[in-house]
Amino acid sequence: MKKYLKTYPDKCIACRACESVCSNLYFKEDNPEKSCIRITQLADAVEMNACNQCEACAKACPTQALTITHQGVVMVNKSLCISCYMCIAACPTNSMHRYHGGIYPFKCISCGACTKACPVEAIKVVQE
Amino acid sequence: MKKIDRKLIAEYSYTLKPVEKGYNRRTLYINVGENKIMEKPVSDMMIDKFVGGKGFDLYLLWHAIKDSTQWNDPENEICISFGPLCGNTNYPGSGKSIVTTISPLTGIPIDSNVGGHFGPYTKFAGFDALEIQGKADEEVIVYIDGDSGKIQILSAPDEEINSHIIAENLIAEFCDAEGKEQFVSVVSSGTAADYVDISCLNFSFWDKRRKVARLKQAGRGGIGRVFRDKKIKALVVKFSGLKGDTNHPVDLDTLQKTGLKLHREIEKGDSSQCHMRECGTAHLTEIMNDYDLLPIKNFKYGQDDAAKGLASWEFKKMFTQNMPDGCWYGCSLACCKAVDNFIPRTGPYKGHKVCVDGPEYETVGGCGSNICIWDAKDVAEINFYCDTYGVDTISFGTATAFAMECWENGILDMAKTGGLDLSWGNADSALELLHQMARGEGFGVIVGKGVRKMKALFAKEYGADPDFLQDIGMEAKGLEYSQYMSKESLAQQGGYTFALKGPQHDEAWLIFMDMVNNHIPTFEAKAEALHYFPMFRTWFGLQGLCKLPWNDIEPEDNAQTDEPAKVPEHVQNYVDIYKAITGKPMDKHELIRQSERVYNFQKVFCMRMGKGRLIDDIPPYRAVGPVTEEEYLSRQDRYDKQLLEKVGIDPKGLSLKEKMQKTRAHREDQYRQLINAVYKRKGWTPEGVPTLEHLSAIGMDLPEVLEVVKRYL
């Protein structure tokens, strides 16, 4: 089973409410660089990026600091993480992140806070 | 596991403090003979002139021994150092320890670069280097507890010596609890190191997925023999506090970004470049065979159809795939492959399920092609027993190849080998040699003395022609050659034979540049390469780094740069991470100067111990050209063509013997011209002595150095 964010870019209006709620929730600041979901406004479309819980990062982790919950969500265990960032390079969707001044990588854990903030229902938490 | 009743022989407590900018500013001295443990400060001079890593090792060793010190004198030390960049988890290949001692094979300092967790953990436990001196009265282990700040010398009454067992036993004994094994690392050797000089040390790292102690080797130069001569069974370190900034860099962001850039390069490029993640360095075997560079029959030939039995695809089938096989955290190049659940068919562990670390390319060449063993499983078994017994696979391969060629020439027979048939390719005999080394008996102990001592013995005891033995015995300075053919690359003949510790390719690997691409055609160009690359590669040993992420993965646009052989973008990466960790100024020129100081110090160190002379830089002719008629005939078209085009002698009408003589005269003359050009470029006299002016110019004019040099000027 996997619990992950399903995105609908055709609905997205790039208001960035999702980025704001995410970074505020986890880093107590309104900063898109610290959001687990990323919105990119392209010339004629919007790109939405969030982890699909594919587990490629967990396979790459040398300390097994990326654990998988019973719901199929990949979590960073900071007590084991040594911040090598091999997970960031291994992520096929560029959904594992770092930020200037930080130590640990971070990622979407399918908490769903962004879904509630989205005014146009462009994000859903699904279980498959 | 049976609990070991240990006696506490000595104990020392120290103050824990964080690493700052890559340095602890103190080293650890342990005398297992006098049961003395103390800290020593690291001075600004040490950092400025010796940097760290191999530089610290050599500096400490120099001041610990006398000119007359032999490998088995109590004052000889084993020094292990780590370097300021060692232990960062961001940049691939940053977990190396460098081990030095006075070698039983060469009588001069050997330096061996090794992965595993012992080095970084000992650094983070609080020390920039570790010196071990003296000889213990009884078997001991040394325990460094980096969590509580305590060092102990403990008795080691009854446990195993062989590394694959003792490493796991000690990890289980010293870890805080099950599930915390990854915080403990062990240095050990093996039973063969009690008897033979071609011995190594194993540095462990706990593999969380396989749940085994993996073993990386400080292979070259017989350090295991010194270790066991001191009656040390193991060094153990525990450090549980590793984080992404434990090295306390001044600019973590640059370090993280530079490391991530290389991770991404590897992620994208490895599967189309070197396949390190699939096969490790064993990917090289078929490439070397294709280019006539894979050693076969004691370096007679460079190519054989049978080598397909040792090709990377054979090992890929054996290596467990898709594992983060780095020997230190954060190495995404992940070259240290393993054969899981391997079942040896011989020896004391016959029928056991074991994990084999490797085989790497050097082991495939030495323990495979060079002795005509073409079955990958046999190579894996030799690899396993070499590691656990504490035997260097490179020296074992080259020494066994020498013995097999002596057998082929009738110098050895069943009576002399104690009933072992040393025909090419006899895997059973090769394995039995190893088991004999571990038992300290039979002809294995003779082979374990290394090629130089075998040459003297076979000439004296068996009446063998010493000139022939000199020609085919692939050693220089007493160390066995590693596993590349250098006959067609003059630059590589120098790369091997000028190497300060003996013929190991870690100073320079110039074969493709020289032989394949013809990028360094003149003596001056070769000399420049034999200056730059040994200096550049020395830098890895000063910092605690691995060479592989420098040029076993290259940026996509590397070929379009002005100097692709140097991989300029990666050189800049090293400049950037050095500055990011230490906060000290650095550029690509200062990088070379740092190395040049330590390199020349090591050169003078060799002179102090009675070597480092011109005569020590002369290779056996097997490394230079065809010794035997069959060798010449096997590549007759090539050699005849060279006589005509390079020497200006028409081979038509010449006898085979005449052609061989003229080829030899030409090649040896070329090598002499190379020596002149290289010594000049390195700032040395025609006899290979660093000049006072050069030592002053590079800042290595310490009084103790000049005192030695003046003896030779």
C-alpha cells in the first residue's frame, strides 16, 4: 500500500498556498524552498512536484534512515540520517529536498495539510 | 557468543571535544610494550607542512624511529591517519585511512590507503592520527571508546585471529546493543600475518543490510606482519555520534552542494561510464584484456581469450546488486561489491557461508589472470582466504605468478615445493599455498616472503640463474608490482618504478594517456605527467580521500575541457571542499605544492632508511620488454616494427636473439633517458637526490630533512 499526494496540474492556479502551509507547518516560516510540495509556473502550464513514495531513496540510503510506515510513506529518521544526500540524487522525481543552512533532507510525508489549503482541489491524498 | 574474560592492562581517559574545521589538533600515542597511552598536540607547523593523513603518519614515524630501525624493532610504529577532509559524509570517497610503517618487504615507509569505518570514527573520537609503538608481552586488543573518552589496552586471550570472524566477534562485544553494530569498527589481520611478509590489515565496516562485518584492506607492504609482531589482535573503535556536520566545516552549504553535484553526476553517468555500482573495479578486466594490458603468466602477456572467464559479467552475476556499497557513508560510487553466501570448497572454512569483499580488479588480475586461474569462483575463494588470513591479494598474485614461472622453467619441482604442483592455473595449489601461509608451514611460507627474498633463495639454494630471476621477478624496492602490463608504456614503467613505496599504481596510471592516446610523446611530456599525477594523487592521501571519484566518473563535458586527463571540474571540486571544510586558502596550484612537500619528505625518508637511490628506481626487465623468446615471438610483428621505426634497425636478417638484444638495449636506454627527465622535473639530482634549492623552494627544508640529504650530496 502507498499513501501519496496525487496532483492535478491542470487545475492548479499556482497560488502557492500549498507551499506556504507546508513550510509553515514543518519549518515555521513561509518559504517555498522549505516546502515539500513544489509549484513551478511554466510558460503555458504549471508543474507540481511531490513525492510519490516510490522508495528509491530508501534503497539508496546507506544508514537505513529512510523508513517506510505501514501506510507506505517514506519518512526521514533523523536519529539515523548522516546527511549524505544520496537520497536526493537518487530520487527520480526530484522530490527529496535540502535547504541552505539545514542538515537533514526533507520530503513529503503525505500529511495532507496542503490538500486542505488548496482552493481548487488540485491535490489529493490517495491510497493505492 | 562466548564472553571473553579480558584483563585491563592499561587505561587512559581524555576530554571529548568536537572536531573543528576538519582537525582535532591532537594525535594519540599508544605503546603496547610499555602500556603507555598519551595525547600529543598537533602544531601549526605540522598542519602547514604535512597537512594530515599520510603527511602526519610520515612525520610521526620519522620522529619515532632511528636510521637503523628494522620492521620488527619495537620502535617501529604503525601510524594510521585520516586527514582533514576524512569523515565528511557529503562528498563521495571521503572515508579513507592511510596506514604507514617500516615495511618488512622494503625496509622503507610503506603507505596504504584503506576504507572502512575505523578511520573516520577514530578521528571523530578525537584524534588526527594514531601511533602504535612497542611490542606487547601478551596478545592484546586496543579499544578506543569515542563516546566516553576512554582508551584501553586489553588482553586478548583466546579469540580468533582471522579477520572475518574476529571483526564480527569484536563488533558484537563492543557495540552497546544489538542494532548498534554500525558504530563499531575493527582493524585486524589474520593467521598468515604471523608467518609471512606479504600481509595486510583489514578495516571493517558494519553492513546493516547484509548484517556482516565487511572488510577493506590496507593491503600493500606487509603492515599485517608488523601488527602481529606487536602481538596486536585488533584495534577497536566505537563512535555513535556521527552527523552530517561532525567534521565541523566552515562552509557546510558549499560542501553539501558540491557533494550533491557529484552524487547526481554518478547517478546519471555511472551506468554508461565505469559501472562501479554494478561491478566495482572488476569492470576493468575485459578492458585491460582488450588493450593487451591484463597480466598473464607473470606479466609475460597482456591478453588471453580465456580471460572472458574473469570478465565483469561473470562477477556481476556473483555480486549482490542494487546495494549502497560504499566503504564510507556518502559514497554513491559504491564500488565495494560483495559476493554473499559464498561457500568455500577448501580450507578451514570449507562449507561455511561467507561474505567475500570483492574481488576488485587487482585481485582478479593477481589471483586470476596472472596465474591463469580463469574461474571467477576460484578467484573469489582466493580473495576470501587472502582477506581473512591477512594476505595482500596483489603481492600474493605476483609472488605466486613468479613461483609458477620458476616451476615452468624447472627451477622448482615437487621436491622443492613439498609436493605442490605449481603449474599455471592450478587453483588447488594456489589455495594450498594460502592455507600453508596461515598454518606457517610448507612452501607457502617461502612464497609469502615475497619475490625479492624468493629470488635470493632460489639463486642460492637451487642454483637458479640470478639474472633470469632478476628479469622475471616483478618487484622493485622489495614490493611486488600491481596488476597492469607496462611494457608498451614507458611512462607507466616510470609510474610504477619511481613510486616511492614500491611499484603500486596509486602514484600514476598513465597507460592510456601514453600508449593508447599518445598524448605525452616526448620525455619532457612524460616527465611532466610523472610530476603532476603523483603529486595530485598524493593529495588524496593527505586528506583522507579515495581516488576513484576523481576520474572513474567524469562530467559529461570533460572531453571538451583543456586538460581532460586531469578532470578539471573535479579538481575544482576538491579545491572547493577543502576550502569549505578547513577555511584555508586553496587553488589547484597550492594543492600540488601541499603534496610536493610531503612527497619529497617521503623521498628523503626512504634515503634515510638506505633506499630512495637511483638503483631502487630500476625495474625488472619483464616490466619493460620481452624477457623470453616466447614473449618476443608472441608479439613479433609489434617488436619488429618498433625496431624498424623507432630504433632504425631493419629486423630482416637478424636472428631472434639479436632482435631481442637490440630491443632490450633500446628500451633500457629509453628508460634511462626517462629517469633523467623525471628527476630533473622533480627537482632532484641525476642520482635522484632532492636538491637543497628545491627543498627550500617548496618549503620542506626542515633541519632533519637537510641533514639526511647532505649525506648524499
